[in-house]
Amino acid sequence: MSKKTIETKRAGSLWEQLRAERVCVTIEEFCEILGWHRSRFYRHQGKIKNC
């Protein structure tokens, strides 16, 4: 599997749709896009740039 295929699978159609429509995403959407659990978001929230 090529690197480009892997990156495309990671981002998925949800990210493409949200990126075209909005500047910001909710915590739930962010976690779904990255495949993270909500608690992982909170552990790293200081390192994540928000709007």
C-alpha cells in the first residue's frame, strides 16, 4: 500500500467534507477524523491549535 493511499484512508471523506464547509470542527468530529478516543484529545489539548 502506498503512502498516499494510507494518508487518504486516514483523512477519510468526513475530513474532506468538513474542510470544504467549515473552518473549525467539534471535539467529537476531531476525534472521529483521527480515530482518537475523547480522553486522548484531552491529554493532548494543550498541543492542539484551536480556532
